[in-house]
Amino acid sequence: MRLLATAVLAACMTGLSFAEDRELPPIFVHEWGVLSWSGPDYTFSSSPGVPLPVSDPDGMMMRAPVLYFHGPEFTGTVTVRTDNGLISHVYPEVSNGGIGMGSCSWTGSFGYDAGNASVRERAALIDERSSPFPHWPYHLWRTGESMTVTTSCAIESFLYYETTPADLGFLPSLHGGQPVSEEWGQVPAIVVMRSETGLCFTECSLGDIPGPDDEAFVTMTPDLIHRALHQWSRNVIDIEEVDALWKTWMEWFSGDFIEGGNYPNGLLLYPIPESLLSNLSTIEVVPDGPSQYPTRVRRLILAAVPL
């Protein structure tokens, strides 16, 4: 009998040890956006053609994109921080920090509760007449399988923030076609350029950007850019999310960028390397309670550089 009790106790202790060692499922944060040229400086935006708020004395403006959440349901706080400027806009209303500060936080629940469906349906009816931000394509950003974010003042499918950066000199290429360091030479890129017959397109790398007479160029069609975005987004964000990016920016990528006058010679588009994105902002998730789920942040941030 004593042997049986000892064996049971040993089994329980072993099970407890295994439970303590078991890794909790991660919370995934997915983010997308485009850093584009809006004059003398850049705009980090979720939507093209967005009028800029009052900027800092140097004119730099970073408009950050859309945040989505996947994984185990949780309650807790999501915080965005920047050491490179200040927060200039948020949506929905934050719990702490915000405009004019170096961070902003949302506290609430993150989950897949079907009971929120009626509220989400009402949220999806936001249009240019009722929206405080009529330039945002909300209906495109409410995607697939992401969690619903419920705060004290809103229920949404995403979070949004903007910051005003003090410096963007960390980017591999700030002026299209100029040489980049060997470290970033293999970063994939596409070029859309004016030609006598219209717009032409090629895929390349930052270390090997072709000149206007290169035979690699073909007639530009939107599906060529869309295909490149799908390739760049593999194992980064969900296909519904990259399609939301594409549908938001499709017309701009396909030639409307020329209309603003800031891209007279064409467009160089590339994904900013992950190791550099903390220079724009950082994202932290802190769940409540004892289950401290790990966080995995995946960001597809594109730089759209004038040639």
C-alpha cells in the first residue's frame, strides 16, 4: 500500500512539473501600414491621401496602421510606445496616454464572443456621414478571424494609432535608386516607373534597383503588385489582412501616387526590415491574471519611396 501511495505521489509531482513546463499559447498581434512621401517628409498611414494634422517643426509625420489580435482570448492592456516622437492620434479612445504623449494604452477584453455580433454590425455601418474619420475605409479593415476588442467605450475589430516621428534616417532607403548598405541589399522591392507607353513594373532588391532602360521592366498591372504583397506577407500577417491593405491602397499603388506630384519619376516599394521597426514604435500586450500568455508581434510595414 505504501508503495502504491508513493507511486501516486510521484506521478502527481511529475504531472505538476510537466504542467509548469508547458508553454502557453501565444497572443499574436498583426500590424500593417505604408510609409509614403507626402511632400518634403514621410507619412506613415493606413490610407492614402489622408490630410496631415499639425506636424512637428521639422514636418515629419508617421501615421501608424491597423492592429489585429489572434490567439487565446484574454483581458488586459495593449500599449504602443515610441521613443521617436509623440502620439498624434488614436482610435478608439484609449485608457491611458494618447495624443501628445510617448505612449497610448487600451484596456479591455479580446475575444471571439458571438454575442458582440450585433454591436459589430452596427459598428460596420459607420460611413462618411457619421464617422469622425471619414477618410478611413473601416469596412475593409474589419477582417476575417481576428479577435474583437471590447473597451469601456467601444467594440471594434482593430486598434489604430498615429505618431509624429523625429527621425526616419534609420530606413535602408529614403530616396529611391540610391545605393544602400550591404546589410539591406537583399531586401525585396518593386519599382513602378513612368514610361512613354504608361507605367512599367519590375521586381528587384534594394541592392540592385534597375535603371529606367532596364529590360526587366514589363507593363504594369495591379495584379503584379498584389502578388508581391502576398509574397512579402507570408508568415507575417493573414491573407485577409494583406488584402485589406491591398484594397485600401490598390488605386494609389496602381498609379494614383503620381497625381499628388510627389512621385514624378515613379515609386520604389519595399517592406521595412523587422529589426528596424522598433525605431517607429513598439507594441506590448500585458494580460491580466496568472496566465501570462507570450506575445508575438508580426508587422508588415511598407516604405513607398519616390524615385
